[in-house]
Amino acid sequence: MSVEPASLRDGFPLLAATPELHYLDSAATSQMHCLALDAVVRHETTRRANVSRGTYRLAEAADLAYEQARQTAARFLNASSADEVIFTSGATASLNLVAHAFGATLGRGDRVVISVAEHHSNFVPWQMLRERTGVELALIPVTAAGQLDLARLPELIDGRCRLVAVTQCSNVTGAWTDVATVVAAARKVGARVLLDGAQAVQHGPQDVRAMGVDFYAFSGHKCFGPGGVGVLWGRGELLAAMPPFLGGGGMIAAVTAEETTWAAPPQRFEAGTPPIAQAVGLAAALDWMMNLDWPQIHAGEARLCERLIEGLRRIPGLRLLGPEASARRAPIVSFEIAGLHPHDICQVLDARQLALRGGHHCAQPLLAALGAEACTRASIALYNDEADIAALLDGLGFVLRELA
């Protein structure tokens, strides 16, 4: 389906209602598409019931909608089976699930490799695992452009390595990870690969089988769906060998006074009441995304990113973070302006109807490696257009006049 940003924008209620808003913070939270919102409302008003609990018609309708959402997520990821899809509360929960459940199979003498570029959600859980079990934690450094220094892989991914957990795309620099190179290095030593896809999913459907990874995590609120829902995909044989992360209803085969046996995946990892309506809404967003013309959208996002980078380079005292070439980054652009704090920049821009994010972006190790404490970030999505970029560049000129 070939569409322009203006018509795409009409499908997002908040943006359609506020045409003066220049929303450039989709890396933190994308706007929710009307189809996702409608799906949530329809579910809650016509088939609200718990899943895997009831035999009455309303509960059976909820069961069906929830499992159909799982099938949609599997199609979006090109998974081999819907049973490889686990619904969580978000990418953070998905990553923590792997750190606990797969991490329970690791111990002293094993190594987990992550990168300096990780969001804290894919950094802190592995530090916590190290404290619990004594596993070794090794870091892939970054280059001056914020990309993973893959030349270091042979010394880091050795015979002790059991898992490599890296971002698919940095939430600060936008730098894409060369996933094929990481997977090849891991396969040489029999290590598994977890990919944090939180920043990639809003830029189109993913193919976990083609990428060759073993785990993939993402959040619904970053791909035009509701908040409070995420997905963890894992290879079926790995999920079957992992113990559960949380205990409770729904994840058991049987409970006696002496012991508990676990249900098969994915139920093993979905203790308690899952995010039912959120999963249904996410499925509507994913289904909508799978019918878009992504080559056209990618070309448009790249043009806007290039236009923004070109304009930022002309601003005195501004330093860009990340790859110079837009082809090596997602449309996420972070920068510093000498003498100005990102929070002040964002507040002044907010008065001009510009929504950007300033701070350390939950990536303090990366910012430290790049010689920064904080930065301002603009992130472009499929509903942005030239007017948003022009407004930002004009707004930064105003910032310099007011604050410099």
C-alpha cells in the first residue's frame, strides 16, 4: 500500500487532532494507530474476559482473540510457530525474562557478551545475572561513530561465550548493528544470539529466521500499538529447555503439595493474567504494518534524516553523535550544543510545538564512550514530513538566539 506521510498521519488520532504538533520522539514512544486503538476498545467492550480460564462463550472469544494476536506477531517476525511468541509487558520484561530463564542455565566459567551501545534494559539485567551466578560479562566497544567495533568479536566471543545480547539499532545514535557478522561469530563457538529489536520494529516487519538469531525482543508502544505489551520470540527448542521466570496461574502443568510441573512454552512464560487487550491492539498495529509499502517509507525516512543531518551540521557549536552516513543509521539523530543542556533545549522547543527528548536515553555507558553526559534526540517515524524537519531546524535557531 503506497501512502504519503500526510495520509499516514491521519491514521493517528493524537496527530490528526493536533496538526500543529511536530512529534519527533517516536524512539521513546510511537503514536498509536487508530486501528490498534479501535481493536483495544472493541475487545474491552465486546469480549472482556480472562484467557485460559473459562469455558463460557465470552471467555472463549477472548481466548481466540488473544491466540490470534500471537499468530499475527509470529507472522510479523516470520517465526516458525506461534508457540515461539511470548507476550510480556514490553521489551524490558522480555530481556529480563531471557536474563533470568536462559541465565538460569549459566554459571561460573560461562560468558555473556553485550555491547557498550545497549539500552539499560539490555545492560543492567546481565550485570544482575553476573552478581547472581558469577558469569563473566564482556563488552563489545563502540567506534567513535557509535557503531559496534566488530573487529573485537574474535577475542570476546570465544569458547566460554554462551550468549551474545546486542541491540539491532541504537536508541541514541541510530547505528544499525551488522547482525549477520555477530551471528556468524556466535555460531563458530556455539553461542546463542539475543537481539533487542525495540528500535527496529517501527521501521517494518522483521525476519528472525533470516537473521539467524535465537531470541528477539520488542515493545508494542514503539511500533504504533498500545503500551504495556511486548513480545519475546525464542527458538522453540531453547524455550522448551528454559525454566520459567515467574510462577503463578497459567504457567503450570500441575501443582501438588510436593512439587509443580511447568506448562509447555509459551504458557510457561506467561504467569498470571497477560496483557490481553494490549496484545489484541498490538496485533492490529502489526497487521496494518505488514500491508505498507516499506521500501517507499524507508526512502522517505532516509530523506528526512539526511535533510536533518545536513541542517544540523550548519549549526555552530553542535556535535552530531553517530554515523555520518544516513544509510548506516535508522532515522534517529542525537546531538549536543556546546553550553546548552538538552533539557533546556527540549523545553524551549516544546513551546514551539516540537516534541524531542533530552537526557542520557537510558544508555549511559554509550554516552560515556562518546564523551557526552546527555544529548538531544530527534527520532523520525513514517508519519513525519518535511514540515517537521523545517520546524526543528528553525526552532534550534530560536534556541540559539534565546539561550546561547
